[in-house]
Amino acid sequence: MTILLRTPRAVELWKWSNGNYSLSSRLIDGQVEQMALSQGGAGIESGYVALMASSPAAEIRIYSFGSPDTSSFQLDQVLELEDSQQSRVMRFMHLPESDDLLLCVSNVLPQQPLRIYQHRGAAGFQQILGDSALPKAHALEVLYLPSHKLRLLSMATEESVYLLQPQFTTL
């Protein structure tokens, strides 16, 4: 069994061996604000963990792994972010009807409150939404309504809660 541990100055990978956990490696040295996990599923071969760091640089590091019990995390991509004093929220969202994997990030910039990245195979995560008319978000959650097989992105602002449903149309 493998555990990812976020400490004040690093994210460490601990592995169970001979009845004890031992430090296997450090994924990142620096201050990490958040971690998000996507364990793959139907149509998605790898799992992903995204680490949002504020130091030494504002960035999101995306690692892939074959199975949750493995210690073979590989750095796939680094998404640069602008420095910001605002708190940010990051969530993975899997859309089973299209097998799309999205990474949603709020509060990157005051004039750009929501960014969405879509996983595009070997090209990695590519930004598909950058400019948005949505107001500044304070919370971001992925909701799943099993009775309707529906996945929504819930975005809370100071005054409202928005429910967003991603739709992809081929032109």
C-alpha cells in the first residue's frame, strides 16, 4: 500500500514494506497548497495526482501512476500559474459519457475565475476554458447524481451557487 503525505515543505511517497511504512521518495520539495486525485476508470488507463504548489513557483505538477498501490509516479506535466494571494481550488472531473478527464482550477486570476484543462492523451492536459464570465469562486466541487447519471461542477461565489455541466460538441 502506498500513501502520499503532504507536509509543510514537501509531498512524500510512503510505501508499506515488512510491516512498516518507509519513505520511498519525495514528489516535490516546496509548499503544496492542494492535492487532487483521479484514479482512472473506464476509458482512462492511468491514474493522476495533481499537486498545486505555491513555492518555489506557482504551478500545478501532474503525475501519472499505473495503480494506486504502486510507487511508480511519473511527472507528466507542469502547468504554470500566476502568483496569487487568493486561495485556489482544484478538482478532477471524469465525464463517463465521453471518457473525458478534466482538471478544473478556480481563482487563478481575479479576471479569470475558472480554468478548465482537458486531458488529450499524449498531449497531456490542455486548457479549454480560460476566459470566463463567471464571478470569483470561493468553492469548487464535483457533484455526481446517480439517478440521472449526471456530473456537474458546483461553483460557489459570495452570492450564488452555479451548477455547470460540461458539453462537448464536434463541429
